[in-house]
Amino acid sequence: MHLRQLREARGLTLEELASRSGMSFRGVVYIEHGRRNPSLTILLNLARGLQTMPSELLSVFSSRDRNGDGN
């Protein structure tokens, strides 16, 4: 869900993010829907495609930990 929010906030379609990230459309869809866990390389590619820092993609986990919702 976090990836989708970042993508939509930048006005990108799934196809555009896939192209900018050097990924397949289906790969982005699977990650966005939680059907696949991205590797570090894929996270870096997605961050590049979103023109953001990789930490922004992972920030959802730190906010959960601060709120006591993490593992």
C-alpha cells in the first residue's frame, strides 16, 4: 500500500513506474499488492523510479515500530 501511495502522489501509473525502475509491469503490481517481497536491488530500482530515497520506501516500517505495531 505504501508503494502505491508514493507512486500515486507522484502522478505515476504502474506502467510508468515499471519503465522508470527497469522492471516489468507485473513485477511492480505484485510488489504493490504484497504478493512479492522485493529484494534490496528492486527497492533501489523502485526508489530511482520514484525519484526518492530508498529510506522513504522503508519508512512505513519505522513508523510502525515507533507506534509499537512492529515485530
